[in-house]
Amino acid sequence: SAVISQKPSRDICQRGTSLTIQCQVDSQVTMMFWYRQQPGQSLTLIATANQGSEATYESGFVIDKFPISRPNLTFSTLTVSNMSPEDSSIYLCSADAGLMNTEAFFGQGTRLTVV
Amino acid sequence: QKEVEQNSGPLSVPEGAIASLNCTYSDRVSQSFFWYRQYSGKSPELIMSIYSNGDKEDGRFTAQLNKASQYVSLLIRDSQPSDSATYLCAVAGSGYALNFGKGTSLLVTP
């Protein structure tokens, strides 16, 4: 299975600022995904990031708020922009090879608190 | 809207018993099904995947899939206190992103 490194592991940020979360995979993967997990809740997909194309956002998530970069097949970033306390959550990076029946693995997550 | 439903629990079983976790999904074109285990404060860890109808066994874990009933389950035999966690059912359709259920909290009591 792929090893996914995510950083920072946690941060406390002031409202109105932005935070960029980095996700590094130890092998080339076709697709990377960004999820949000709010306290006591399950995972909600924010967007799918393919290398060389714009990220595909799920309903309720927009590029201006959550810009994503995918410069190569092993790396992606998610920025949480103009943060408010409602953005306090765990953000998780996931990756798979994009082939049929391929399993998805997760980074260790970023616990974000906005004050 | 694609739904993945799980009982939130908590499901409490004694040590050594079989824990049975259930999941239903609404999207009939779903192709891949996964069970993740998530300890408090940790990220999800993949424990089982299943793609075709029937049973799939891996150690103490058995995943069962019934596409006609849109139902997937996870059995944990000889449950241990270390199995206490939240178990997330995840479903992938024609794309590769996963749709997660809310999770079932399992408590294995010594």
C-alpha cells in the first residue's frame, strides 16, 4: 500500500487567514482526494485532484474557498482560505492508483482549529 | 443522492464474540466496497475490500456483499478489546472517490 505523508498534523489559525496542507505519496498515483471530517462525523469528499487538470469539487465546496494544486503524480496541496471557526475540522488526503478495484489509503490527517 | 447507511451504535460485544456490522447503500452502480477502521484521533485504516457478491475472509474479518439487496457487512470473529473503534463503510461507484457512511462505533468489553 502507498504511504501518504500529510503536514501539518495540526494547526491553530486565526480567522480570516489561510492554511495550506501538503500531501506527499511515496509512489505515483493517478488520483488524489481531499476529505473533511467534522467532529463526530464521517468523511465528506471535498474534491478529486488529477495531475495536470483542474480539481473536481463536490457540491458545497468551491475552488475559491478550497484551492487545490496537483503539480505531479506524488504531491497535492489543499488550501483552506479566509478561514472561519466553521472550518475547524480534520482534513484528510487520500490516494489510489485510479485502476478498477484499487483500494484507497489515507494520510494521517490535519487537525485544524480556527479561533 | 448517493447514500451509505450504517447504524451509529455503539455496538457492544463481549471479548471473544462475533461482532456484526452492517451497511446499506443506495447507488446501484456501485462497484467497490470497503471497510475502514478508525480509532479516535486517527485517520481511517483500510481493513477489508470486496468487489463481488459473496464472502471474503481475511484473518478474523469476513466481508459479505449482496449487490441485489445493496447490502454489505463485516463480521469480526473472536473480538478483542483492541477492535474497539469506529468502523466506516465506504462505497465507490463508477468514479473512484469514496462515499462514506457515518460509521458504527464498536465496543469490545473484556
